[in-house]
Amino acid sequence: MKVLQLKELIKNHIPDQLFIQLYYKRRMGEKLDFKNPVTFNQKLQWIKVFDHNPLYTKLVDKYEVKAYVASLIGDQYVIPTIGVWDQVSDIDFSKLPEKFVLKCTHDSGSTVVCRDKSKFDQKKAIEKLEYHLSHSFYKLFREWPYKNVKPRIIAEPLLSEDPTKHISFEDSLFAAAPDYSTMISENSYLPFELFCYKGKVVCLKYQNSGKKSGLATKDLKSLSAQRSEIDFLKTKKSCIDKMIASAEKVAESHSYMKVVFFLKNDEVFFGRISIPHEINMDKDQYKDKLKVWLDVPGETGLNDIVDIIPYTSDEQNVVESITDYKFFCFGGNVDNIMIVEDRQCGTPKFFHFSKDWRLLKYNRMGRLLPNNAMVNRPLNMDKMIEIAEKLSQNLPEVRLDLYDVNGNIYFGEYTFFHHGGYEDGFDYETNKHMGDLIVLPPKRK
């Protein structure tokens, strides 16, 4: 028997409690004490082993959960089911609509999306679904609720929304002090726009008090700036270096980003973040867009910048997605709402907001942004909170996903083990805070 097969055999036959203890130690670097769990991650592991509530199995079954949710809040919040099948071979693709979603009922990550039947790779979809259908999601992290879910496939209509409605910080204000409108209206605050590609500043635009702008590289070589402006920038190099360091932290992993700062008396203030959506274009088209974006006359310096930002065919794959809100609930009470920003660019960032819509410093990206960083609170957020709290009643903890599609609310899914109970993005204070919110139930095995 091959070594890999032997390892899999041993892993699959280790009792849940021992497996979780060993894996937790390896993944999180600390010992797991089932007798005295304290943090969010630790208590999630306890629930895996000691809280075998049969209701959980129904709630994680993507087909069975729909009737349960409809009975509590109504059919209008449930995405309709087009069909359900035991085997991939049972699916008649010719009878599916032009746009649809296929996914397995017993796992996570098996979703197949068809946005255009004429371009749909049916063979690839079948291979993916058959793979997931034959694998036990429970064995991955020993998440007990998934153990007895019947593996099936369901089809749903593809929900789509106006792409301009995606969550974005593009129009959000990040002023430290004073407010953003004051800074852009007063000549005493000098604006700097730093343009980032894949997390690195490639150039910066400076506007002086006379409203004349110049474009320079990050090492302050002119692209379209006058000699006097470059000389001035060099006198502010320490401030500019601070801006560059801050911008590259925020822009990490993003394809394109503009980060705006303001300078007054050698003090740097955050302005705002913009994420351009120039995705589906070739190199020459991008150059024209870039000219408008940078507001630079002529061709000076643009060829160099476009060479730094090469066109790739992957950028044609504009992601059609819907905005989801992830509600962290404890005993029927929402503690925080996690949102996903920049999902369509393929490098999503996660932020947590309180019920009254304050940015929380729960994870790395939240800690990077200023205290008053903000996106607009959805108009129906109060209703979503009401739904999340109703659906999470009598559950010690759960992450409830809801979709907001053009003002309509839809149930997404129940997730009992956020990141499998191995969330390493939270600082200890957050992990401890959410752990304190979990009141462990009596043992049920």
C-alpha cells in the first residue's frame, strides 16, 4: 500500500476528538483543551465533538434547509429550486434555463455557475460535481453536522444584480480629520493620488495649490511633472514614503487601486480608496481609460505605465456575483456582520461591522483602515438583522448568510464552523470576545 493511501486510511479512522485535537495543534499552534474552551475557535471545536443536535444536519443540507427556513420567515426569502438529483447523470442540461447554479447539498465549494449556456463547459461542470459528490465534507475538518447529509445536486436560478451595486469602498470616505469635503475644498490640503497595481504603487499624481497636477513614479521621477514640482516632492519624500507604505498595505492583492491622501504641514491624512472597474478591455483601450483616470494630457509616461500593467485574458472574466452579508449570531443575537469587498476582482477583502454599522477592528483589513472608514449601510439591513436573529434562535452560534439582490433579501446558508473553526485572521481579543458570546449547551452525542 502506498504511503499516501496509508496516511489517508489512518486519518479517516482516527476518532473525531483525537483528530480535532491533533489538527488544531498543527493548524493553530496551541493545545486544545476540551475541558475549558475559551476562544471562538476552541468552542467551535467543542461543538463539533459534543453538540450533536440532529437539527444541525437539516440546517446544513442545502436542499432540506429551504423548507425549514420558509416555515420560519416565508417562501419569499428562499431561492427557488429548479431540480434535485441523486446523480450527475440524472441531470437533463437541455431543460435547464439559460442561467443557473448547480451545487451539492452536502458540502461547500462545489458550486457551478452557468451565465451563458452557449459558453457553458458542461464536461468540466460534470467532472467537478462528480468529484464533490463522491467526497465527504465531514471528513475534511470533522464537522459533525455534515456527516449524515445525503449527497445530492440541486439547481437554482442564477440571481444577478446591477454590477454598480457591488459593495465597494470606491465612494466611501476615509478622512482622518477634518472631514473629506473640507480637505478637497481647501487649498491648504494638498491631494496625492497613489495608483497601485497588484499591491504595489506604480505612480503618484500630485496637485499643487494652483490646481496644476503632475504625474511621477514612486521614486519621484517625472512622468508629466514640471521640474519645480519634482523638486518640491523631494522635499516631502518622508511623507510620500509614508503614503506609499500605507497604500501598499491597503492595496495588497488587489488588481488595481487608487489611494488618496492629503498633506498639510507635513502631516498625512487618509482621503479615500477607489477601485476601478476597467477589466474587460485590451491594452490600447486600457491606455485610453488610464489617460482619463489619471487626467494627464498627451502620451507622456503612459506607455511605461501600461507596460507595467499588462493585459491578460483572465481580465475578461468579469465575475457576476451577488452581495452577501454574513451575520455572526449567538443565541439568536447578531454580534457583527461581515461583508465582502472587491469580490469581482478575484481578491476579496473581509470587513466586520456592528449592528449600528461601525467598522470593527476584528481582522487585519479592519485594523488597517481608519476608524471612520465606511460603506453605505443597506436600506434593508434592519430587516436582514431581524431575519438573521429569528433564524438563529436557540442556536449557541452560527454564521448566517443572507443575500441582498436589488433590494430583495434571500437566505443563503447556515455555517456552524466559520473557517472550520480555524480562523487565524482574528486577533486574540476578537477570538476571546466571540468565544465569550457562545454559551455551550449540554453535551449531546
